[in-house]
Amino acid sequence: MFLTKFDWYIIRKFVFTFIYILLILIVICIVFDISEKIDDFLGKNIPLGAIIFDYYLNFIPWLVNTFSALFVFITVIFFTSNMAAKTEFVAALAGGVSFNRILRPYLLVATLIAVLSFLLNSYVLPRSNKKRNNFQVEYINNKRSGWSHNIHQQIFQGQFIYIQNFNGEDKTGYRFTLEKFDGAHLLQKTEAERIVWNDTTKKWKLENLVIRDFKENGQVITTEADRIIELNYKPADFAGKGADITTMNDPELKNFIELQKLRGVGNLKEYQVELYKRKALPFAGIILTFIGVCIASRKIRGGIGMHLFLGIALAFSYILIMQVSYTFATYSSFNSFLAVWTPNVLYSIIAMIIYKYAPK
């Protein structure tokens, strides 16, 4: 059989210890978060249902996903050190079970958690983040969209828009222009005094239009009181808020990057780094699991305390280098993909070195 009793023994310890540590750390983090926000919760008379269902039920998935690799690592160090202290690995190795065979159930569970983390980060968490962010904007931050000025961008190939002023409060813009080109030749220019967003139809209304069609023998000018149009643009884009990366799933983020390229936006590294990070971060849990088993399976003086010290030092150095690489990838000219994956490659090499000295 693929999985033996020994495998299931380790898998049960891994899963139950992971859930136990996860619950403890979630409770601790929630207590600290409540103590930080208690004045806002009480002073602004926020409904209890909104705090529980809109904020904390969406805060927990974010917390679990953000620190999943660290939680997995602490789990592995904790229960593996206990097994080593009871000489269980000595018995297994003496009974002819190879160290590589011992690694199999660990890597199986770590891979499963990594896959779940990827799916959570790429598809579930964006929707959850949107609800949590809306709660903070509505009750905590009370931030308004405000005014934006002189926006000029390409929305489709050969189509450019310009708006002099946009009010994010009522989603209304002033002095709007839409230009359509065929190469370098201007085909049509539409000017409107106002542009207003309709939340129901998800379309724009232009008011007091002047439409200029450019022909070979001159231009034809027409006027209209109003017109309903669709634009590849939303009020949040006009308002200068941009897009919140954390609220977009993978397909939406990829489409957004392509759309921004079409609009002529130059620096998209922040969005590209986020896309690559969603794949690289779950992989960190597998690497840390491998390192954790190699460190904690050896019985040493100091026992679990020394194992935790060594393991957490490695884990935090890993996380620190990951954050530095993400910042470097965002604000430098270095290739984003290579910068994001560099910590995983570096610590994979470290894992192989540690593996060399693991008990065989």
C-alpha cells in the first residue's frame, strides 16, 4: 500500500498538531487585534454582526494564509522533536525504515497544505479581502474617494480618454473627451461636459455632447443632449484609487495587468510580483517542512527548546529574505519572477545541506 500505519501515524500527528497550533495562534492574534480596535468598535457603534461576520470571519482566512508556512514549520518542529525525544526515529531507522521514507508523509501533508494555500490565496481570499476592506472603509477608516484631475489614458487599442476633473463621491466627471484613432489618423472625437456613472446599469451617461467625425473632405459635427455608453473604465479608475491587488483573484489580476498594459501604464511590477508571490509563498511551506524534519528528527541536548530556537531562527530569516526580495522585485529593474523565487531557490539549497547531516 502507498500509505502504511507509520505514515498515518505521522499524518495524524501533523494534522492534529497543525490544527491545534493554528487555533491557539488565531485566538492570540484576534485578542491582540480586538485590543487594538476596541475603541473604534465601541466608539463608532459598529454592529456586533458586522464585526463578527464582515470582519473577523474574513480576517481569519487572511491570517491563516499569510502565516501558513510559519504555522506549518512550527507544527513540524513541535511534534517531530517530541518524537525524537522518545527515540521513535531511532526505532524506525533501526527497523530498516530509511530517512527518505520517513520524509514521505511529511511532504505529502505539506504539499496538500501548499495546494490549499494556493487555492485560498488565488481564488477564495480575494473575495474575503473585499468584504474585510469594505468593513474597514465603512466603519474604521471612513476614507472617501475625493477628487482626481487630468486623467489621460488609452482604454482600447486606438481609443483614448481624457477627463479634467472627477468627483469620486458622486461618481461624476467634468470635461470628458473620447478620441478614436486609426494609427496616427484621428477618426472621431467626442466631447461631453459631464460623465456620470450609473450603479444599476454599470454604464456611463454623457451629457451635452459634441461629436466630431473626421472625413477626407473635412469634419462632420453633431450634438446630443445625452448618450449612454460603455467604457472599459470604472469609477474607481477615474477616482485615482487604482485597483486593490488583494481583492482580485488570479484571472482578474492577469486581465488587469493586460488592461493596464493596453492603457499605457508603465510600472506594473507590483501587480506582477503579487501574481508570482501567490505561487511562491505556498511552496515555502514545503521547503520549511523539509528543513524542520531534518533539524528536529535528531535527538540533541536541549530537546524541543533547542529545535524550536534553531528552526524559528531559520524560519524568520526565510520570511525576512522573502519580504526583502518582494520589495526588491517591486522597486528595482530586476526580473520580478526571479526575485520572487530567489528565496525558495536559496533555502532549497540550504535544505539540501541540512539534509546531508540528518540522521540516516
